[in-house]
Amino acid sequence: MKRLLLASLLVLPAMAQEAPDKPREPEPADVLHEVRLRSGTVLVGKVEPRHWRVLTQFGTLHVPVEDIRHVVFGRKAQPERFAQVRQLIADLSAANPERRHHAQAKLKHEGAFAAPELHRASKRHADPEVRRLCQEIFDAIGVDPDDFIPDEDRVQTSLFSVSGAVTLKSFKVTVAELGSLNVDRNDIVDVRGYSSTRVRKFKLTGQFTMIGTWLDTKIEISENVSLKISAQGQIHYPRWGNQIMTPDGNPNMGNINGIWLGALVGRVGKSGPHFKIGRSYAGTPKGKGSLYLAVMMNQRNQQSTGEFTVEIEEG
């Protein structure tokens, strides 16, 4: 019996190697992506290749395109353009006025790509006139430091976010009205998942308060992102009036700007104004950046039990 079992184990790998056809990989989910180009053009369609190779400090990742929620391509991938921005800033102190004017115009044209270097030079450059001009150009571009283009590529998926280098040099975007288009990655500002059925769930404890720590959902908000948010659950603060909070708040505890204390609130970006979410919310929050969640509390580090369960659907 032992000999028969051993023979079977030896035969099985050989049979697997001789199989003529490998199982077909399942087709990707019907997920569209919004590809925003530096020219201002926005393409919405299916993006290929299906797997993106990302080099990170933790090793090489192979990310399925259907899991990609947001990608921002960093400046390090364009070293020549990066060097040109620095040269243009140096040209702001040139003796030739035409060269100075040319540098100003080109830096404004570079826009967000040049913003980090302009901001740095406006604070640290040795020449006060260059500092003044850099600040003037930076203000004209109108980019918040929180929205600077990073040096490395940033890849956000449904499970994690990571910085590194996307190795792809070009992408194919299949648009229903236009067919397949090949796009150079250097022409792309960012790529966003466009599926209308993505739902993410978060657990919010009482330690996340509006004057303390906010929960970063890492959901990027822009003028094209609409949200449906639902919340349920209770949070109990035994040392703060022994009160129980629901996502709509507790009317017994008063309000701030019309929002009951204890309510679920959100904000866009690290410094955006807060807004009520409550048990349900539908709309497009104002601002640009990551969506943060918190409990409407004017206390911090209060002992608490319980949590809010928050579900967010992007459209």
C-alpha cells in the first residue's frame, strides 16, 4: 500500500506538467479609470496593462489594475524636466532681462510640477529678488503645499498605499468613443479608479475627534468624486457626562455651528472645513485632498467604548 501511494505522488506532478492548457486567468472586473493629462484632457476608459510593476523599498509589487484607486506620478521619473525647473529658477537672477522674463513664463507654464522647487526657493534662495519672484510665481500657480506633486510615484489601492517607481513607460487607454489610445506616462498627471460600485468600510472609535486625531480614509476627493456615506453604531464616553453618541450626535450635549456634539463629521485635506455626515450623506464635499473622519467633540483623549461603522461608496 505504501509503495502504491508513493508511486501516485510521483506521477501527479508529471501529469500536471503534461497538461496541455493552463487554466485561463479570469477577465478583469469592469473597472474604468480616469486618466488626467497635463494638457487638461481627461480620458475615461479601461487602462492596460492589467498588472503594474512597482519598485518599492519593500520589494517589487505586481498590482492588478482593477485594484488601483489612485496613482500620482512623481517628478523623479522626469529628471530632465526636473533639472530644467532648477535652471529656470537660476535664470531668474540672470543679467539679461529677456532671459529672466522667459524663465518666469516657463515656470508658470510648468505649473504644479515646478511648485515644490518654487516654494523652496522662495524661502531659501540667497538672492532676495529671486525669493520674491519665486513667491510671486508660486502664488500665481495656486497650488497648496499639501497638493504638491511627490518626488516618487504614489500608488493607492483598495488595500494599501505605497511610494516607489512605476516601471511602465506608456499606457493604453480604451475609450468607448475613441478606441484605444497610447499615452506616454510623462503626459499623465494622475490616474483614478472610476468604478461606481466601490464601497469601503471603516471603524471609527471615540479617540478620533475633531480637535484631536482625524481618521485618514485615503479616499482622494476632487470635483469629480461624489460620495454616499452611511454610518451606524454608538460611542460611549463614561467620563464625559456618561453620554452615548450616535452618528447624528447627542442633542443633550449642545452643538457647534449647528452640529450636535458626538456627530460624525468629515473634512477634505488636513486643513479643510468640517462638515456633518451623520447617519447618511450624499454629495461631493468641497475641496481637494484626502477625506478625513472624526467625532464632533471639543475634548480629546477621552476614555470611550464602542465605535461607528462607516461605509463609503464612491461614484
